Amino acid sequence: MKKYVIILFCVALISCGKSDEKNREIQKAIDNLASENYVDTMVLTLRDFDNQIICNGKLKSIVKSELYPRHTDACTIINVRNGQYVEKGTLLAVTDETNYKRELERAEHDLEKTKIDLADKLISLGYYDENKEIPQEIRQRAEIMSGYYAAKYALETAKINLADCQILAPISGVVANMEASLYQRIDQSFCTIIDNSSYNVEFSVLEAELASISKGQEVIVSPFIDNTISIKGSIVAVNPTVNEKGLIKVIAQIPGADKRLIDGMNVQIVCQKRVPKMFVVPKEAVVERDGYHVVFLLDGNRSRWTYVDIMHSNINSYAITGCAKKETKIKEGDVVITSGNLNLADDTEVIVNK
């Protein structure tokens, strides 16, 4: 920054109408300043590195219930709307009960009639006293022959059919995909209840990245629509197979406390794993030369070209070691040039910014 301020000051002097000789002197000074290499540096130390793999994925509710009414009659009551939170057991809607109430009344009447037939049958078998103990086998045969057993079953069925006119929430969650209207028949699902207390996050990693992924590992999830939302979770499953595209399916789980999260949302996943005792440098410190990664070490006031291997990376940094192919080494205490290195070569004179 200091260099550019001086250059701008010199340019301003030239523009003030000085003599040609003075201008040449100033221009020479500008050229000298422009050729100087100002750099920033850092000292290499061993420290923990947060290795990160960044992937894209989708949120999927862990528990989701799609509700189909037992009867396809018209809705006479609808108590909910899309996006509404409901507790388990909440009455969501009611379909037309008219026919099922009639069936219940008929079944109750039929049962009363068969009770008389049952009593007559028992009397014919010699059991006049109602308080007299009747053997189970005889009573069961009398109930079947009198029609009492069938009438009792029909009554229970009628009660169930009437109860099935009510659509109840099987789980707690939010209502989604509801398109039913009052007094219209329901020919498809009434709605979906989504448990939004937690979500699965489904994503894929490359086969080469599998070594950096493990069950229980921490992840940070952010929706594409708002990257200021950052939710911590953990990996719960790694599918032990590679698909035809060379990808491995991974499932993480996050809490659903943030109500801005919804089922099916596209998200970014950062898988983090702490790696101890690594040499960590900012990404700007590493440049590519001749197909290799290179850092410049400060040797006195000159740059020293050094090949390195990148072991891990995250959003901002690299974890590096010496290059195995070039047989170079780096050590604790080495001073790495972190900026102003794009135009450097080996043994270039540099000036460290104060």
C-alpha cells in the first residue's frame, strides 16, 4: 500500500508541469518503486486444522405422514390450512357422516333384535334363568345361530366407519400439500403432516473424499436462500457403496428449531474434521508453478521457491507439507510469504510490509 501511495504522489508531481529532466528523474523513481516487491509474511507453526468438504444437498423430513381419508365423501368440516402447526390427535377435517350415522342406527337396532333371538335360543336349550351360568361353548353356539354374533360385529364396524369420517393428525407437525375444499369430494390425499422438529440432510461425496467422512462427524448446514443461517448437526449414516457416478450417499441430521427450514430445501453442507499438528497457511500463500504447488519462504530479504503438497483444505486455508516428489521440506519457524507472491521467482528481493 505504501508503494502505491508514493507512485500516485510522483504521478501527481509529473502532472504539475515540471521540466523534462525533472520528469525523467521522477519517472525513474516510479519505475524503481514499481519493481520493488512488497510482501506480507507469517511464521509456520504446528496447529490444529479444520478440514472441510463442501457439498450441496437437500433437507428431508425424518417423519412425514401423507393422509388419505378412509371415505371419499365430501368434506363438511376443514379446521386447518397449509403451514399450520398441529399437535398429534388434532381434528383436521370431517367427511360427510350422514350415511354412516344411518348404518350405526341400523346396526344398533339389529343388535337389539338379535338379543331377543339369543334369549329365545338359550331358553330352547334349557337355560331359563339369566343368572344361571351358561357354558362358554353353548353360549358361543347360541350367539352364532341367533345372529347375535354377526350383529355385534356389524355394530363395531358401523362405529369404526363413522369414526373414520374424522381425519386426525397422526403426528405433530406442520400441514402441507392440502388442496381439499369444503363440500367437495376427496379423491386424493387430504394433506401431508411434516414433523419439523428435525431434518435429514442428504448429500453425496466423492470416493476420494470418503476418508474424510465418518459417522458422528460434525456438519454445518446453510440454506442457499440465506447463508447467514448456520445450523450444526452430525452425520448419522454413510452408505457403504459407490454408485455409477463415483459418489457415496451420506445422511446427516440437524435440529429443526429454525422455522425458516422447510422440507425439500436446497442447502450447502460443510463437513468438518479437526486434523492435529498441521502447517496451516492462507490459500493466497500457495501458487501453482509448473503443475506443482509452491510457496515462497523468506530467506533474509529474498524469496525462496519451495514446492509443497496440499494435505487438506477448507474455505480459507490449506494444510501443507513438503513435496514428496520434489523431496522438499518445510519446518516450524519457516517464514512464508502470504501476499505479493504472484510475480515472485526464486531468489527475488522482497520488502516486508511493516
